[in-house]
Amino acid sequence: MMIGRLLGIDHGLKRIGLAVGDPSGLVARELAVLTRTTNREDFERINRIASEQKVVGIVVGLPTNSDAQPGEYTQADTVREWVERFGEATHLPITLWDEQLTSVDAREISIRQGRNRRQAIDDLAARVMLQSYLDALKDGLAAPPDTQTKE
């Protein structure tokens, strides 16, 4: 099933990790770590990178917190609000995907790659999250992004 390249985003308060899938939709690789500025500038940079990479959709990692109390404002709420604003700034479809444990996996990958312990791993977290989505797509456990262009 050919879906096209997808851009994975690991949203953080200080940095945004980016990863990109291959055109066949099978393999994700880390791409970049952006230091946050303003939403407008961040959205412009992400859209420019999405255009350069010729992506057809965006997958944003959604943190889950099973310990959150009803009515408690969580990091997931922050991400949902950011995605809502970003959705107004991009023509690409956005899919939210559970990013549980991606930081643990990303840290292990960074150690295997020999990265400095202080080096950001947001790009690796985006890669792990996007790979999880691509694997779920391949196994029929996730719906592909609606790649019909938004108006």
C-alpha cells in the first residue's frame, strides 16, 4: 500500500522533533530538531520542511497520561491545542498518534548511535512514534491519513 511520505512530529515545550517516512510508508528516519520560537515561525518552518520533503500528511505524537484526573489539564491537551492551531496553518492532513514510551526507546537509540547524553533526542522520539504509526498502518491497525487536500 503506497501512501507517500509522512512527517512525524514530537511536540515539546522547548523543541520540536521531526522525522520523515520513506515514500513506501515502511521506514521512518530522524530528520531534525527545531528549537521553538513562536507558533507562527514554527509552523512556517515545519511547512517549509514538509514541502521540501514532499510529504502528504503529518503525524503528531500525542502523550498519554493514564494517571490524569478527570478535568485535569494535561500535556495531551497542550498538544491538541497546538495541533488545532497548526491545522489552520497547513494544507496537510494531521493525524494524532499515541507516543507512549517513545522517549525511552529514543534514549536507547541515541545510546546505540553514540550520541552525547546532553544531545536532544526529540528527532529520535519523532522517528519512534512515526515508525509505530507506519507499522500499525502496515498491520491494518491504523487508518491512513486523509490525503485529500484540505481547502
